Amino acid sequence: MTSIVDTSVKHFGSNMLAAPVVNGVAGSLIAAIDACGVNGFDLKNATSLTVAGGVATLAFSGQHSAVADAVITVTGSSIAALNGEQKVTAVGPGVVRFGTAAADGVASGSISFKIAPLGWLKVYSGPNKAVYKSADPTSSGCYLRIDDSGTTFARVVGYESMTDVDTGVGPFPSVAQIAAGGYWAKSSVASAAPTQWLISGDSKAFFFTSAASFASNAGYLGTVTRGFGDPITQKPGGDPYACFLNCSLVSTVPSSIDGSFDRRWDGTNNQTFSPRTHTGLGSAVAQYARTMTGSSSLSSGQDSTLGAFPNECVDGAIRLSRRAIVQVGFAGIRAFVPGVYHIPQDRLAGSFNNFDKFTATDGRRFMLMLTSSATLDTTATAVFGAVPIDVTGPWR
């Protein structure tokens, strides 16, 4: 890493100018994950790269997808410290800036840059199908299979191991739990109309936050957050089977908010699956992701446990709670969900929009995506909360 700050956490969204389009067309989710997870996107040549006072400024012609807090990959600079992954601090017309320890000067060379990918692997593929896994050698090594043959949703299954795009061992969820896999909502309409979406992650886990109903009504801003990868395990000595896949049991897109990482757990929506229990025995287990502070029966940003936002007594702050993964049938915490938090306050409606950010007291930056407690098909701000996702990192 040549950046002077951590670049392990990356985020990508439909608010980026040249971002992939997620819509109700087969293959659109796979195309987005390919771009964000594996390849990067929006490669552009720089017209100059200069350093002054610890700030590097990339100049270019036209527009670029870079936004503040995003990570870019720079190549071709004669100043070695400016190559590699860099976290964007500011953007302007024709310029992208990032912090650096390099001395003041002007770089030469055939310099180019793009939005940096998470660095995951696409290990198998087929027509509108793909299998991904973490490239991190310290990860669990589990696989995520996505069948994106449908229009409004994709089917998802995790596996302990796979030999091709259709063959695997140790599925989670199992066939008995959800035949053919769980659901990740893409769009409420089978059309090319774009949705709003966010992909956020690090080398071991990523999350897909989808405003699937935005495609049918630009006022339908509520999102649902799903994800796959390794949590922050709590078992001494490690928990190699803690890899999680969170998914819906429902194919009706506006209602597919059940058991997600941003909504309530009602005692039945145990939809965070792992390949085995913490003992390493058995097969796929259902789990739930509950909050450490606040009510697990209420959605993030609609939970009045710590009162209303802004904090009316002292500082006007947003309060944050971690989410813990708990196995069904056990009372203890198996792991923590990385990067995605819960807000144990309510009345966030009207104060924020999708992709808005705030800075926590420890300096970390969070992106907010609106949640809806009942259905994605609503414009009623009274039912919106918000899920905060750490875009600063590291998550672990």
C-alpha cells in the first residue's frame, strides 16, 4: 500500500458517474460485482499529476467516477509513492486529489487511474452465472454463487468448496432451508430502468445495498442490505466456518426486506447463514444479526432506544451500535458484522438521503442508505430509517 491512509475498505455506488447500471435485466448484478469486486472501472488517462504540501492532484479531461472517500488505483507515475491504491480526499472539475507523503514535484510518465476494485476473484462463470471468493489468503475460502438469470432478483448460495459454476459442496443455505438459494433484490420492474445501489466491502466481505423499487418510482428510496463473507469471529483459535451469506426468503421484491442487515429481527427472520456451527460440525446453520445497543425488533434509524436524532440532550450526535451474529439455539455472540452498524435513534427521516455521509467522533466517515420498515414501495418519509456503513476502515 502506497497510500498514507488505509485503503482496505472500498465503496462503489450508482452515484458514481460511470458506475455499472443495476436494473431488471439478467446479468446486471454480476456486471456490477465484476466491476466493483474484481476489475475496477472508469479507466482514464491523466493529463498531469503534481504534489504540493502533502496533496497530490490528478488532472484529466472530462469527467470521472471518483468521489470523496473512494479508492482509486494510479499507474504509470514516475514518483513511485503516487502509484497504487489511493484514497480520494476531494474532487473538482477535472481533478482528483489524495494525500501523500511524497515530496513536492511533478510526476512524469503515462499516468492513468481508475476506481480500484475490492480485489476478489471470479473463479467460475456461465451464462448469467458467476462464482466469487475472497483472494485474501487469511479468509475462510468459501464461495459465493450468483445466478443472475432472472430480471428482478438474483439467486445466491454460499459453498464451502466448488469445482465449477454449478457444482459445490457444503451449501449455505442448504436446499432444505431455501431450495435454489436465497434472493438478492435488483429491481421491482423487469426493465432497463436503473436502480440506486451501493456495494461496500474489504478483502474478506462485501455488502450489496439495493433501492430496488427506485426503478419504478424515483421517490422509492428505501434500501435493503445483504452481504457475503467473513465476519469478525469471537472464537479463540478461529472459526473457519463462520463465513456468512445474508439473503431474503421472498421473491417479491418490494417485500424482500426480511432478515436483512439494516432491519429488525422479529424472532423468525434468521437469514444469515453459515456453512457449519462454531463447533465445525454439521451443515448449514441459520443465524440472526442483532444489535448490541438498541432494539433488535426495530430497524436502524427507527429505533428510539436512545431517543431521537439529533441527540436532543447534549451534542446532536448520531449514535452507533455494532451488529452481532448469533446462532439459532445459542445465546452467545459468534461474530460481529464488519462495517455495517445500527442507529438506535429515530426521526432520521427528512434529515438524510441515500449516499449522504457523516463523520463520527473518532474521525471515521460513514455513508447512510435509507431503510424502510415495511416495503420498498413507499415515499412516506415517516417509515424511513438509515443504515450507516463505515467507508473509512479498517473494518477489522
